[in-house]
Amino acid sequence: MATITFYGAAGTVTGSRFLLEHEGSRVLVDCGLFQGRKELRERNWAPWPFDPKIVDAVVLTHAHIDHTGGLPRFVREGYRGPVYSTGGTKDLCGIMLPDSARIQEEEARYANKRGYSKHRPALPLYEEQDAYAALRLFETFGYDKARPVAKGITVRFSRAGHILGSAICTFELAGTNQRVVFTGDLGRYNAPILKDPEAVDRATTLVAESTYGDREHGDHDPEGSLATIVNDTVKRGGMLVVPAFAVGRTQDILYHLGVLERAKRIPQLPIFVDSPMACDATPLYLAHSHEHDFEMRSIIDEGHEPLRTAGTRFVTAAKESKTINGVRGPGIIVSASGMATGGRVLHHLKHRLPEERNTVLFVGYQSEGTRGRRLLGGEKQVKILGELVDVRAKIANISGFSAHADWHEMLRWMEGFTTPPKQTLLVHGEDSALEALRQRVAAKGWPVAVPRHLEQVQLVKA
């Protein structure tokens, strides 16, 4: 009987790893890193609960590190099979996986230099060479094309609308009429840049994300809220620091800042995109024109650059990044990581948080245990790079920029099924979100459950 074992993203929003097994074939759907709480991050260092060599294929829903960041270690420990994805996902992973390795190597060096790690010496989870070894295994194909990925298992990608290349993965199991659908991270309707999520008409088993299963994106004018926060910070002569995922969220913020500036709703400001990965990813968003929605194409057709403003500077070199500390303001810094768990944004937060005239704006989901969640919770001191930093800057949040569907949008997407799935399994959410969405799906009359970490679930027959 076919099964799915939940090796990650079960009872949490991170570490997406699902092993689909059918008649001796094994496909790993996503291979992510755990982020957030220490007990979750420690799972990254634990031995794999299965031998990587037994897996026939890896299929990726999209490129975010909590869905792909475990690949370099997976390959280093023996996996040699194909990694299937869309072209957009492969292109993004080409910058994200080496960047992830470099960040870990840099943080290990910094910890050893400052002596704040409990480990002697501090080591990275994997190295850049491991990331490039993983990238050599990628094989790509486009949306709406069925592709065999293992004996008796084919997959079809549909647009998920979450980030460039993101896909809903529909698996067909030969000889059973079973269809297993993984939403990956489902995007939003009417969001900028990318086309909307595509409907899927049938599934015997649905594995659905629930990041916002207990919430709705209440800010229906996030662009207007962004204008208000920018102008308020300008009046105070401060810098607006936006921790943003380098892929997806950074491009969304640049898009909206461009719209606001062209409409003269905000002044022309120096905008520093301080993330090598974001600097590399932004041209990819422009290059994959087949993924653009109507509004994105219209801006380009009008002769504008949709992902930059007059004062945008893309910062790659570490030396140039340090010079931003000398910019008094007003201005804007967009830097990774989005949950303030690592990367260059930590240096900007350390420098800007103690001053009241500055603003730190969060524009995405902040997982439990992350520095971003603690700042939004009102903590007056946070530890950054081994030092306690006073929090005097204004802390703001705009939920409307999230690239995840809220519960209304999840149910809207589910309306695309012509008949209910025989089982729905909810993942990628914290306990409250999982339970809230479970109740809402159950109210539709659908059989629904929430798998536990390491649980193996037998798939119902067609």
C-alpha cells in the first residue's frame, strides 16, 4: 500500500520533507531545512531517519530554503538520484543553495572568532561544494507536463503562485488510480508579479499547507500601509529596515515601492537591497516572463523597470554593505533574512534598533522562536551576533504582503476540486493554524487529519 512519511513540516511551518512510497519506489517531496526554535534547528544535525541512497528521486515544490536547504547535506550523505523541479526553481536554487552554504560557513567563522558558540570549533552544516554537488543533479520540466520520476510514479506541476517557479505537485500512482496532490506553499490571488494559483480538479489524497490556517490577511491595502510607514519614517529622518526573504518578498517590496514612487505617494529615496542572493534573484524574476501576470507585463510594456526605483542600489560586496551604516537617513534597507534569523540584516538590526527614529518593518510570517517573532512580541532587548541589543526603533508589521494564502484563499483553492479528496492531510503550520484549518476543512465534509512528525500515513484507495 502507498504511504507518506512526514519527516518535516508536520506540526511546524518549516523543514518540509515528505517521503512518498509506492510499490518499492520512493520519492522525497522537498528536502528543506528546519528553522526557528532551537529544538527544530537541531533536527538539521540529526542523522537522516532513512538512508538517502534508497530514494529514487527528489521532487521540489519551490526553492525556499525550508523546502530545499537540506539537499546539500542529503547529497553529501549519499543521494545520487535526480532532483526534479521547474526551471524557475532550478535557477533560484542555483543561487540559494550556495548562498545558504556561504552563510553557514560565515556564521561558523564568526562564532569561532567571537567565541560565542558552545561547539569548539563551530562547524557549518554543509559547505559550498556540497551545494554545487546537489545542483548538478537537477532536471527540469515545465508546468502541465506529466513526467515519470520513479517506477510507477509520475508528477505534473501546476502554478502555485507563491514564488518564481513554485508548483503544486500532482503525483499519479500507476495501477491504482490514486492521485496524490501536494500544494507546497500556495500563493495568493491577485498578488503582483506572478500568475494566480491554478486549480486542481481531483485528488485521492491532498497534502495541504496551513501556514495561515487560523488567520486572514486583514490588511486589504498593504501598499497604502507601506506608504504610510515609509512617510512616517521619512518625517523622523530615520531608516526603514525591512527584513525580507531574498526570493519572493524582496521582489514584491521593490514592486510596490516602484508603484508608490511613480505615483508620487512616497518621495524618491535611497533604497539598498543588501543581499547578494536578492541581487541575483531579481533578474531571474524578470527573465521568466512566462510567469508574469498582466500587471507586471503592463509595467514593462510602458517602459518602466518594475523591480527597482530611481534610487535603488543592489549591494553585493560585504565592504559596500558596511558603508550603509554611515547613511543616516531617510532611506530604506531591504535585507535578508525575512525572519531575522541570519544574514546581513542582523548587522543592520544591530546598528539601527537602538535609535528611535528608525523603523523595522516585518512583511511576512514570523515563525515561533525566531528573532522576528520576538521583536513583534515587544521584546526590549534581543541578542544579535552574541550581543544584547536595545530595541528603541519602531517595530511595524504588514501582513498583507504575505506570499501564503490565508484560510479564505485556501478554501477558495479547494473549491477547484470536482469531488472531495478521500483524505486531506494538513502540514506546514503551527498547532493553532493546523487545528483551525482542520475544523474548516472538516466542516466541508472532507475527511481530514493532521499528521505528526515522523508519522507514516497509508494512502486511501481510489
